[in-house]
Amino acid sequence: MSGAARKADVVADDLLRRIVAGELVPGSTLPREDALAEEYGVNRGVVREAIKQLEVHRLVRPVRRRGTEVLDPISSLSPEVLRAMIVPRPGQVRLPMLRSLLEIREHLDLQMVRLAAERATEEDFDELEALVDAMEAAVDDPPRFHELADRFAQRQAQATRNPIFLMMVHWNQSVVADLRSVLLAGRPVSASFVTGLRVLLGLLRERRAEEAVSLASGFHRWARPRILAAAALASGQPLGDAALATEDPFFSAGAIR
């Protein structure tokens, strides 16, 4: 990547965050290119490239004889925009936006589990089982463990035979890229977590869709308050209603069998 392209990325990211933060109001126009170039200490070509990136994120649009209009970020489906809504600056987390994301993730995950139970093939189950085996062998290697867990989610999405689920899994993994340390609270690197996945996989293999959904729902109920509490602590905010739950249905999932 050239130096000019890297500068454009920096300018685009800062403008994106200013739009998301409301510093640049929807319906207003961006400052002129020469004014932005002076503000950021770059040439107008860098500013022009940065504005093109904002257009890709659907945060601005050119309006003839008016300039570049700022659009409402809530209308953008870009994962980078949602990332900025949740983590406006390093070390800051907006708990209401994170809570909203976790709510959507749960609903999508439960439907994904149900469809995987109905549509997955033996090949799907064998590949999922191989990933769980690899996770068990990686409990002493957290980066590898989490890489495998991401691949498990992707493979489970593939098993639904609905490509939109796989797209949403990749979208989600991009959105939470800045929240890895926070999300560890909901995905502990442990043998217990692996055991829970094995039970879930067993239910999927046996086509026990509603029991698999119930297990996954219990996991989300357990994980959500822990993730919110970790986010609050990491950003120095009061815990509020992110108090920890005591029930651990996923990690004691063997009782279902």
C-alpha cells in the first residue's frame, strides 16, 4: 500500500468516526477539499480518496452545486461504521450499541442452529467435529483456539445451506474485531467450552433442533452479561445492568444428555 493510500485510510477513518459521533451532522456538507487537506496536513488527492471511501460506506454522497452531503450512519450496513458506533475511540465502548449487537447476534445464531440441525450433511458434521477436536488440542494456545472457534461459526453457517448466514458471520467477525479482549468473557479458552460445543454438535447430528436451540439460547443468556460487564470495566463505565449471571447452562450442558 502506498503512503498516499495509507494517509487516505487515516483521514477516512477519522472522518467516519466524526460522522458517527455526530460532529458532522447528517444533511450538512463536508468542508471543502482544500480545507480538509489543510486540516489533516495532506494533499487534496488524499482527501479525495478518503471521501471515496466514505461513499463506499454510504456515509456521504456528492450533490451537484452543493458539495459532499453527510448521510445518516444508521442507514449504512458497513461493518466499519458499526464498529465505530460501538467503539468510537480506542478504549471506549458504547454499551447500548454493544447490547443491541449481542441481541441481534443471538437471534441470528439461534436460527442458524435450527437450520443447521435440519439441513447439515454428514460431511458438515465431520468437519465441525474436526474443528472441535482441534479446539480441544488448542486450549493452551488462545489465538489458535479463537481462530478455530471463528471457523466453527463459519462452518456451521455453511451447514444451513443459506449463504446469507455465512455472509452475516463474516460481517459479525469484522464488526467485533476491536472487541476481541472483551468477547473473551463470553468465549473462555477452556475444556468446558469445548465440552459445550461437543454437546451442541451431538444434538445437531441427532436432528434435535429445539434442544440445540435451547442450549445455544442458554449460552447467550450466560455470555451476554459477562461480555457487557467486561466492556464496562474495560472502558471505565459503571456496570449497571451488566451484572453477572450465575447460571451456566452451556458449560453444564452434559446434563441434557
